[in-house]
Amino acid sequence: MYAWKGKIESGKEYRVLFKMVEARYGSVERAIRDLHSYELPAIHAVPFAHISASHAAWIDENAA
């Protein structure tokens, strides 16, 4: 449930996680805004405080 334009709204929403390098954030955010049906989609960036070297390498290799 959430407040939107003076009303309390409810409905199904899904959280989606994208793993990417920081350099790709802008293009991913633009794509979400262009494709999402909401006027104001909730887009959050959470930097890794700690990440295993092997997982960080996988992200680097696959975030092109």
C-alpha cells in the first residue's frame, strides 16, 4: 500500500534486482523509465559494501 496523488493505493508490485557496474546505471535507469507503466517507478541503486572477488568479476564480465 502506498500514497499516490492524495489517495491510498494498493496493488501487486514486484521487486526486480539488476546487477550492474556503476557506468551502466544511467542507461539502465533510462530503460526502466521508458518501459515501465508507472509515472514514477521506484528505482534504487545500492552499492556493494562487500562483494566476493569472483562475483564482482562475473558482474564486470556480464554487464556490457
